[in-house]
Amino acid sequence: MSTISVHRLRLPNGKVVKNPREYEEYILSMLKNRPCTPKEIAGVLQKSTKQVHRYLKNLKDSNKVVKIDGSDSYKLKSSKDDINSIKKQKIIENFTEFDNCQTIKNWRLKNKSIDVEIKIKWFRKLCFGQIVKDFKINPDFYELEASTNLIVSLLREKHGLSNGDLLPYSHRMNLRNFIIFGLGYSSLSKAEAEGLGISGEKTKPKLSTLHMTDNQYSEIKQILFDESNGFSEKETVLFGFRYGTFARPSATYLVKCADLKFYTRIVEYIEINGKKITNAKTIEILKKDYEVKEYEHRACSLELYEPKQDQTYPKHIFDEEMVNRIEAYTKKRINDGFKFLFWDNNDTVWQKRTYRKIVNARVVEDGKRFLRLLKIAKFPLDEVEGMIKANYFIRHFGVQKWLRETDYNLDFIAEMGWESTETLKTWYGKRTLDALQQKVSEIIF
């Protein structure tokens, strides 16, 4: 991995550099924490490794640092570190060693949030070198400033971000969690977090208009229904359920078969020039001149619990083609002795704190299958390239479908999944360009 070569006039702590020797002084402060390689130092200073070698040569010539035999790392002349201590600081061999680190024990003890294990899993992958190639670290040897600056720099390089760009929100929250709960910096200030590149500022929503057209939805269904494409009955029903309910992926597995209520829904309408009008007030006005017809279809409703909000919301699925499949699948599940609609272990006890850890592997696997589905349908994924979050794409698709059908009635849709309209509108519910054009089509200035 190459190091970003950027001319930097400030040190990572924000201090303006007036003299090149200030870089050397900062390197010495890094080496007080632990030995570092030129590449690690370059990542923190945002300098080329060639320039860092110049600084290190000056420090060696002045008898302040030495290179550790058998390694690429440098240490302070007075340090007792050697090749063995470097290995100890950087390498964790297995999950047990990781879990036995005091900082990880602290993290689990002090953080009671429901998604703490998801954050710890990401951090473990970081420590094992699975997030940034060739970078490993022992959590117990993590230094607030030096380690965070290095990791943030490496992650920025991995994501192709400039020095001023924010890391993905989840990365910043994971690092903050470890620092606050693992290292014990509970008083980490806003200014300190911003200086370290791990501010709590939320990134601007990029998917608030992400949607699937009705034609695309029809194509997706045909792909699912065609057995030659290799999608199982469960996967087909799961897609239809998530699209109709726009439930969070992790909450879907908590749904019991008995929760679903199937019924025949009747909608009155009048038809004018091939267009069905279902508005009750309009029908009342026009029923003397037009025949009032009835449209019948199978529908499904349920109360779905969302652990994240600790609330239950009403959900409705009105696509009869999908409802018929969901109904048949539900009956089969019940006949086969299953309690849950999509989860096979009847003995699972769902608790708010631990449910996400239990279902996480399944969520990931389903996400991969649905990503394959979207690729088969040639759904344009450029705007979200690299994000394996097809589960959440389906959530966005479902929200936007309901919004379109209700002319973006945010208050009504919020009743099915949010406590207010603010989050709904900001992250899911902005009008698409087509919906906006339709809304203004009758306006004349």
C-alpha cells in the first residue's frame, strides 16, 4: 500500500509547522509510545516514506533514535524495546488473545449498547490486519494520539479520501467506542475527537432518494420466481416481505408466523380513461356519473417490533403476487413446526442487547444474495459502489414505494416505522426527480 504524499503544514495535533525540525520532534513523541516503522510515521505525518527516512537519519545522526535489529522499526535510543516486544505489541494470534486484552474487557464491561459486539468485531478485524493490509495492533498497546492518527490516515488512504475528508461514520464510531470505553477516555471532547479525525458528525445522507421503479420491481420478481436463477422460496418471500414492510434487516428474523394476518382487501374505485381513481371524496362526487367498481386482493398486515427503537409498528403488504407466496410459505412454516417466519431455531430467546449479534451472520449472508439479485437485474449501483448493504437498499426501495403511493405523506409513513418525520425525510424520504416533476406538472407561473 503506498503512502499518500501530501505537503502538510500542520502536525497531526494541529500545530502549525514553522521549522522542519518540528517533524523530528513529533516523531520522537511518537516513539515515546512505541517503536514505529517509517511507513507508520509517514501515514501519521502525511509525508512520503522517503522524507520520513530523512528525518530518521537526522535523528540517528544526533544519537536520539536507533533501528531495532531484525525489523523495520525505529525506537528511542533509551528504549528497551527489541524485536520480541515489537511482535508482542503488534500481533494478536487468535480470538481468545484478543478477548483477553484488558482494553477489550473494559469495552464490554462499560458499554451496554445493543450493537457493541458489532463494533468490537470490526475493531478486531482492524487489529488482525483484515481492514488495512499489513497493519496490525495489540489493543492494549493502543496510544490515543499516535495510534488513532495512524489508523485514520491508513483508512483515509484505503477509501481514497483527502486529509480533510471524514471517514465513514461507522468507522469513526467504532474507533470512538474503543477509545471511550476500552481506553477509558470517557471525557473525550468534541475538539479532541475532531483533531483525531473521529468526530461524531454524521455524514450527509447519500441514499435519501434511492428507489426502485415499478418496472424494476417487476423484473426483480420475475428473476426471483424463475427457479433457474437459484433463489430459494425463503429468499423470494424474504425479499417480498422486506420490500413491503421496509423492516430493518435484523428485525425481520424476530417475526413469528403467528404475527401475520392475511385477509381479502377490497378497494372501491371508478375508472376514467383507463385510470383507476380510489380517492373516497372524488368517488363520492363522481359516483352518479361513473360506475363504482371493487378491486379485491389478498393482503397481509402485522405489528412488527423494531428493537432499535424499542417500538412496534404496523406494517402492510399489498402486492397480491407476493402476498400469495408469503401466505403459502407461512402456512408451510407453521405445518413444519417453525415458530419464526425466517428463523429456524424455535428456542432462540430474543433480547434487545444481544439479538443483533445472534442474527448478524444471517444478515450478511442474505445481503450477499440480494446483492447478486440486484446485479442480475442490472440495477445501477454506481452511487453505492463497494457497499455490501443490499439489505438496506431493499429498505430504501420499500420506503420510497410507500411514499410514492401516498404522495410523500411523511406523517402517515412515519407511523409505520419512525417516531418523527425528521429521520424519515433526511435519510429515506426525499422526493425523487420523477416524483418532483409529477408534483409540479400542473403548476403554471
